[in-house]
Amino acid sequence: MMDLPLFAIISTPEPLKWTEVGGFWVGVGAGLLGASVTAVASWVAYRSNRPKRLLRWKSKITPVTDDNMRKVGLRVFYNEEELKGALVAEVDIMNACRKDFASSDFEDGKPLEIRVKGRILNILKTEVKGSHAPHPAIEHTNDNDGNVIRISPCLIPAGSSLHFRLLLADDAGATIIQHAVFTGKRIVGKLPEIRLVSPLRDVVVKSDNKEIAGLTQR
């Protein structure tokens, strides 16, 4: 019986069609485009959360008097006027970016404004922190909503801050309702509202106040 010859059958794969090759590269391109769009969106979100030009501010109000003092006969006078109580307000305005704010950044020469919905009896202190820049010119005026401190256009160097310490009249009687100074309890009375109005062009304003805060931007 004769042996049958053995044949080696080698199959050659059929070459890819141009449409299949093109589809592959289209898919690769779409993937790269999607990754690029995601990266750009992430960068934009990062930059929006960390703006280059940022002004931060905060305020704190501390009672000077409380109801315990009044009960033992303490009376509070300022320029011969008897007050319900007195408060000290501290306001800090900080250039929180890497570039200075110059006078030319103030739109139409308008001033920064600290607006207090209450009476400012006296400006106890003004200070420039973190810089040797000159003190800005300030003006204290009254309007229908309360008292206003206007800060004229000035140089606010990067990383520096303007600090203000104000003596306020406690016309709403917040210090009578809680003994905040001596007991550490949270004041439930109505404290004067403090707001910042900023005319700085292209500058984001953020408040660091946690409880009592006001913020207005032109």
C-alpha cells in the first residue's frame, strides 16, 4: 500500500482593508482627542479654583462689654454719650496672589469700601502687614446703611494685607444678650454686618468669614 504524500498547508492572512486601517487610526485619534479635552477641562477647573488675581478678606467682632458688667453698675460712655455696649471689629484685606495691586487696578479711581451696618465710633488702628508700602489714605463717612471706610486707590503688594481695628457702638444690644467675653458662648444677638465692596478690575474677592460675613462686588 502506497503512502500518500504529505502536504503542508500554510494559510496566509488576508491583508487588512484600507477601511479597517483607517477606522483603527480614527479610533486612536478620538481617544487622544478625548484625553486632551479632559486634560484641558481639568486645567481650566484648576485655574478657576486657584485664580491668579485674588483678594481675600475677613472680619471679627469682639464684645468689649457684657451683661455681667452692666449688672454690677458699669456704664459705658463715649464722648459723653451713654452706650448699650461697645464692640471691637477687626478687618483684614489681603492680596493673596503673586502680583501687586497697583492704583491703576482700581476701576475709575473708585476706593475699596468697608461697610459697617452700625456706628463706627473710632478707627483704633490701621496697619499694612507684610510690606513696607505706605499707608493708604482712608476716609470715614456715614450713609443711610451705616458707616463706611473708604480706602483710596493704593499699592497693595503681593502677599501683604491691610489691617483695620475699629471701635463700634453696640446699638443692637448684642453684648447684653450673651456673655461672650467671659463665658465663651456664641453671641445670639445681632452683631453689626460688615461687607467689603471692591472696585479692583479682574480680581476675585473671597471672604474667609465662617459665620458672620458679607460680600459685595461691583
